[in-house]
Amino acid sequence: MAPGDGEMGNDPKLSIILTVVEGGDFVADFLRAVAEMEDAPPLEVIVPYDDSVADIARFAVEFPDAAFLPLGRIAPEHPVESDAGQHELYDRRRAAGLAAATGDIIAILEDRGQPRADWARTVIRLHATLDNNVIGGAIDSREPVGLLNWAVHVLDFGRYARPFESGPAEWVSDVNISYSRAAIEETRQLWSERYQEPVVHWHLIGKGERLWLSNEMVVLHRRPPLSLRRVLAERFGWGRLFGAIRVRDLGPAKRLALIMVSPLIAPVLWLRHYRIQVSKGRGARYLRALPFVMILSTAWAVGEVAGFITRKG
């Protein structure tokens, strides 16, 4: 993508790795949003894709400044059509994009989340003014959206939806994340095959890094209308992956302790999300969505326990 005039003649180069999740027109809409960014710094946009989403290569003609990166056939551990298989493909696409990125600052976004027009300039400013090597941003739901879709957004991104105060955070999301080149090089061995957000961030936190969450670095997230059956399978699969990551380096005693307290996972999630949404002025809507939240978070908890037990995502 062509850079804008910029506030400074020596702007660092910003690499944007697009994770293809929905594919199709979502990719085109995302790339149009990037092309229309205001006062953008020098940009490198990388779109890694494997054979399962090879149809997106047709957009290379419309968006010649984006680098479409073909990965060929990837055979995930689980079937390609399963949620676990899909998540592995997302992780491997991100890893390939990180390996190809040449920017001073490297960001990861996904095609479901369109960046606001000032997003790139905001990333550059934040990295110039903060000491943090990992800066995540807000993930707002594009309205209007049905109650089930909103419940899913709450479970995935409730803590990242505005309003909130910018500051240090325990979690930032790979749906809207930026890294300094130093952070990418420090963690290269962790993401070389498969980028997994918790693995990378826990390593950096262990090294003394502070994650930063900004309310100025905004993407608008959207998903097609969901069915309960479809999203239940997704919750279980993603919960299982997270559970497997949590216990990867734990001994048997700590794993057993997690399994023993696992019945508390879902109720803790219900209360945590309620407190977050009340703080954002959406408590009444959360209560209307609570049946969906309870069902979906229970599916996640069951999946997480399966990950604790099997150590497989």
C-alpha cells in the first residue's frame, strides 16, 4: 500500500499481516479500508493464504500493493473443516506472515476486523511515545448485530470493546495487535511454525515486558449471522486449544489441580463478563444475552478441560 505524507519524513515502516478467517469479500473490504487510511506511514501489507482459501488470490489484481503470500497445501493435525483445524491454519498463516514481514513495527489483524481510518497513524504514534513493545487495541462490534452474535463478541472481545481506559493489560488480542521488531525477534523460536498469542505474550511477560491496551487503536469487528450449533462447536474447539496451551509446561500435580477446579470456569466467566459489561454501560444487554453466554461459556469450559486432560488442541 502506498504511504501517506506522514507527520515525519522518517516514519518507521509498518507491516500489516492479514489473517484470512472469513475470506471472500471480507478480505476485499479489509484491503479497501487499509487503502483509505489517513496519513498512513510506509506500509507493507502481507496476505498469507494456503490452498484451502486460494480463491482470495483473485484480489491481487485489484490490490497490487498488497503482497499475497501463497503457502500451498497445509495439512493441520485436525481435519481442515474442523474448528481446531481452522485455528491451526490461522496460526500458521500468521507465522508465515511474521516471517515475511520486513517492517520496524509488525501488526496482526484479521479480515473480520476493519481498521479505523486513523489506525496506522495511531500505531506509529503509540510505538514512538510508549516504552511498550506489545501494543494491542480496541475491538468494537459493528452494529447492528443480533443477540447471539453479540454474546460471542462479549466472550471473545468483551474486555477490548470501548469504552475503557488505555493502560497496562494482562491480555491483548491478536485480532488487533502490534509488535516492535525487537519483540518479534525475541520470540521468533516460539512462532516460527505456529503463532499462538498466549505463548508469545506469556514469554514476553516472563521477560519483564508490559502489554499495553489502547482505546485509540480501533478495529470494527463483524461476523456473519451465527447459528447456535455452529458456534457451540467453535467454543469447544477453541477452549480445548487454550486448555492445551495452559498446561503445556505444567507438571501432573498442577494439571490435576486445574482439572479439579474446572467446574468453576464457566460461573467465573459469567460473573467476569457481567462486571466488564456493567462497567461499559451494557449490563442490561448482557442480562438479555446471558442464556447464550452461559451455554457458550460452558462449551468453552468443557473444551478447556479436554485440553487439560489430553494436552492436545
